[in-house]
Amino acid sequence: MNEELVAEFVAGCQKQALEFVESGRSAKRVTISKISRDLIYQSIGEKCPTCDLTLSEPSDRKSTKSYDPIDSSITVEHLLPLDLGGNNSFNNLVPMCYSCNAKARGATQQEFVEALIKENRGKDLSEENKDILNRFVEWSIRTVKSPDNKIDSEFQQYFEVVGKAPGATKKSIRLVRIILVERKIAELEVRIQALENTLWKRTMRTIGSFFQRVKSPISAVEKAFIEKQAPQPKKSYSHNLDFTPEEFSRGLLSHKKRPDAMTFQFLYSELIKEEPKYYLKNHKIKPSSYLEEYCSHLLDIEKRIHKDAVNSSYWILGKKNPVKSEKSFHVEKVTPELDGVDKFKRIIMEILSNSNNKILISALGRRFSKKVQSMGFDNKKEFFKQGGIRPNISISKAINEYMSEEVTLKDGHASLNRRN
């Protein structure tokens, strides 16, 4: 079907669903005709329209006791569900694997529209409920008729996650909700950041800052300028955590149910249900930031962008041969006679050795700034200036210039060469 026909079919089904719910009628459970079922079963051997499984022979359905389908067993699905006024006409039927039909789509319908139907049957729907109903009907149709166009991300994310959950249990449904909430929060954070950095916002902040300086006395202007130029306190994880990155990583891996990579969201949700002490938000720490900054030397971490090109997930595996740190450097023990370059090298060596000899370059920069501030410097720039290093040089350029033999920069990570 082309887009025009799909849009027309969606609009007709939305109207039919709305009239059905507001009419107060109940769904009719009529057996699908043998002709329609046989035509649907001609799709055996083809791909399921909503996943990558190959449709296989249906299992015996002569009785409920003998019906024992597998995930790929072919089933007959209604594009417009019977509970929303759908019928058994052939243009409303599609072949679909048992996993997508009975598990994922059934759970998605139950989550988003079952209560809506039950509570509003025979009543005029509010605009909010109409919107939910219309979105669900369009999602139900487009996932089959136009899977690459205008798919509702909220319904689709729920469908994909619940389809991979180990059984449609209450526990797995709760987990799905947790994951979706985390995704929504991440999406909102991205949108807020984008709004705060629009051209209009930046212009207004600049104008406001100018007028504030005009109204202030000279001494206050100079003070405001100095405070603005001074480094802002960076987010630090110097909380009283009663666990180490190693324990956190082991806890995540203990919940892996298969040998290949799994999402951090799933493993973290399982971990905090079993051990609440790992709930990082109680310490105002973003879990993904802690994972990336403190566990990258212990875990293989891959950030995968979703199909919507906005959201992302972390997938993790335990490192097969994690590098072990054999010694640790302490910059506080550096003698005053050392010049700025030597001090710089000692700090870098200390950070790397305390991170099992490998760390993200961005995390290395943050730890370096924190370290020089603890030594009495205002920021990295002041440390470099007093040490005879170009003030505006980046950490990675400074490493390449002064430590190319000791440290390797590759794939966004800094690692200590084995001979060092």
C-alpha cells in the first residue's frame, strides 16, 4: 500500500474505533473463516511483518490443552483489534508470529488502551483519550503496512522492550515501564538543553548580562567578570558510596541472562531491585555517567542510537582480559623541584594507574581538572601557564606532545602503554 492508501485506511479505522467505544457495544468473537485462514497461512516461510522471525507452521489448535506454539508459529492478527470494533474481514487480517501477536502487541494494547476502553465504554471520550486511541490505531496499522514511516515512538518502544522481556509477567511489565520512564527523562533533558541554547535564549542572556554590568559599580563589575571567568564547580562523585566501581560492575554482570551484550537499563533495573544501595539517583548521580566514567576500564560499553535517531542505549559486556594495575602513582608525593611538564606527566600517570590503565579521554580531562584544583590551582589553564605549558592546549594534545611514548590515545580512550 502506498502512503495515500495507508493514511486513508488509518483514518477509516480511527473513526470506526471511536464510534465503537462511544457506542458501548461489546466485541463479537466470531471464528475466522477457513478460506481467510488458509490464505494467511500461505505466508509460512516469509518474515514476520513486525520482527525478523521466519513464520513457521502453526501448532495444533484443536484444543487449548494441545496448543503449544513457539515464538515463530504463524498466527492471524487483526490490524484493528476486535476490542476496538475490528472484524474478521480479510483486509483487517495479517499473518504474524506468535511472539509479536500474543505477547508484544497484546501487552501493548493492554497497557495503553484496555483501561481506556473499559472506563469509557458508552461515553464521549475526552480529547486526551481520543488522541491515545487514534495514536494506537495508527501504530497498530503502520507497523504492518508502512513500518518505515510515521511509527509512534512511545508505543513502538514499549512493543520492542516487552517483546524481549522474559515472559509477560508483572515483574517484566514493571521493568518495561522503568526503562520507558528513563528514556523519556533522557529525551526531555535533550530537549531542554536544545531550548536553552537557541539563538534567542543566547541573545537575551547576552543583553541581560550587558545591562547588569551597566547598572553595577565598577568594583562589582570587576568581581562579576572574575567570577564569570573562574571555573564553575564540576559535578563530582565524592559521595559516601558504600561500593566500588568493581562491585557495581560485578553486580550488573550477575544479572546477565545470556552471554552476549545486554542493555545497561535492563541490568541496572534488576540490580537496584535486588540491592537498593546501588540506586545512584539517591546520591544525585546519573547512572549512565557513572557507568561511562568509572566502569569503562572494567566493562566493554557500546552506545547504540535508536531508530528515531534521538534516543540511545548503552549495551555492556564484561571485558575478557581487563588490564590490571600493578602500581599506583600519588601526585602529592611529587617533589617541588619537578617542572610543570613532569608534574603534568605524573598526574596523568596517577589517573591512568588508578583507572586500570585505561579511561575515556573526556573522563581523564575531568579528573585532571579536579586534581589540579585540589592542588590549589583555579583550573587546568592556570596549571599549564605556571608550568610552562601552552595554557589553551587540550589534554589530548598535551599528551601527544609530552607523553606520546607513555600513553596511547585511541577510539576516545587514553591507555597506558604496557611497558610503562
